[in-house]
Amino acid sequence: MINVAILDDYQDIFQQIVDTQKYKEKYNFKVFNEPFSNENEAIVALEEFEALFIMRERTPITKSLINALPKLKYIMTSGMRNNAIDLETAKKKDIIVCGTEINPNPAAEITWVLILGLLRNLKQEIDNMFQGYWQTTIGLELKGKLLGLIGLGKIGTQVAKVAKAFGMEVCAWSENLNLAHANKIGVLPMSKEDLLKNADIISIHVVFGNRYKNLITKKELEIMKKSSFLINTSRGPIINEEDLIKALKEETIAGVGLDVYDKEPLPQDHKLRFFPNALLLPHIGYVTAENYSKFYLQMIENLEGCSENKPLRLIS
């Protein structure tokens, strides 16, 4: 019998997707719905488990955590990349790490929720409707505006195609921008500075790593037009949070749409929650029935493969 911990299942969805009775002779599942308050709490809770099912970057699987879990043999993560896992330590401890497929389209879709929500003042209008008011703001149109994409991979490409359908112009920048691909889909390559200076809406779609940490700071925010909007559905630390808070307070930019943050879940008293020009979502870009089914069912497949010495979707 393998003890399996399902971490950070905030919505208690695992048991709705996986028929745990089917595996009761093989696996003893325990679901953790709340995040651990600190690593010591995680160590105490997880010391008897051989396998962890984790959602990307919710609970950091650090060197110290791994070393404190002597029974740990398997880590199954959603997605095929997870910067929150210390893969080097896992390898040294002979812990097998496997991933899952992930649909890119939900993140592109939620990007447009944020863009449209900001430009048409949906936060204010929805709140005002419940309070009995009618037509209290004036929105902006998308057609003819310039969308600047930081990153033109799978998600950025989908966002670009939707922008074209709305009649927008699209430009893009990243450190490794594929010029041939940009040309093929009608996206104008642009320097980072020119993109920041000219775009009406800037949307971030790069894979987070050291080179993109603090990509947007006070300097970049001041280059942007006062009428422009910033969207981040990638990772929180790409934007310097303190600089963003100051820019919103001083109205250096028109507004921001966020689905990701430095600390998640976002604390209840966090300053970002109180800006009228900030449209915030609780990192739901990937939170769809289709994705969760793929995550958990493939984690089970991965664990089954490991138990037969045929691991699937290895992450090295």
C-alpha cells in the first residue's frame, strides 16, 4: 500500500475526478485542501507519505522539505515544468518526478476576460448593477488598438489570433522571439522599449525563470502610456509587485489585470485588493474541468507506471 498525499486541492476536486475505491487495494489517498502555513507544518503532515500529487508551484518542494521526508519516492506534478520542485535534490534522493499534459487555451481565454473586463469596466458595472445603478462608466473599444505581447509561444499566439479577430494590431517581444513565426501570424516584432512605449494593452506570456524575474519594474511602468493596461496571467514575480502598487496608486498606468501573484493565495489584506483600477482573479487561468481531469488522471497513470517500473512523463 502506497500512501499518497494530494496537496493544495483547494476545491476538493480530486475525489470528484478519481474513483478512489478503484485503487483502494493499492493506494491510501489523503487530500489536503488548505495550503500549509509553513514548511515545518508540511514536514509533519507529509512524513508518512511515499507519493505527492502537487499543483504547480502551490507548495514549494524544496531541498529541506525533500530531505525531511525519508519515505518519499514519487512526486507527480501538474504540467511538465515546475520551478517549485528542487529537481537536483529529488534526483540525488532517487525520487521519481513525473508531470502531466496541460491545455494552453484556458490561460489565453482568461487573458481576454481580463482585457475585456478592464476596458469595459466590468468590475464596477457588475458591482453597481447589484446596488441598483445603471450605466455608470464609459468603456473603450478594442478595434484599432495595439496589443503588445511579451512572449509569443503557445499561449501568446492564441491571444494574438483573438486580437486579430477583434481588429487589433499586434506586436511582440521576447528574448528568443521566433521572427518567422511572428511574421507568419501577422505579429510585428518590436523591441521591449518600443513595445512598452506604444502598446495600449501589454500582456505577459513568457515562461517564468531568472531572466524574466522583475522584467517589469518602475522603469518599465514609467515608459508605458498613462492610458495603457498591463495584463499578467503568467507568473507574479515577472512584475515587481511593489513598483506596480506604486504605479496604480499614482495612476502611472490606466490599470492592471492579474491572475498571478508573488504570494498565493493572495493575503486578504494585500494592497492590490483595494485599487479600483486593478482587476484581480485568483489564479484560475488553468483551473478548468478539462485541465483538472487531465492532471489527476495522468498523475494516477504516472503512479501506476512507476509501480510497474515503467514511469511515464518523466521530468529530469
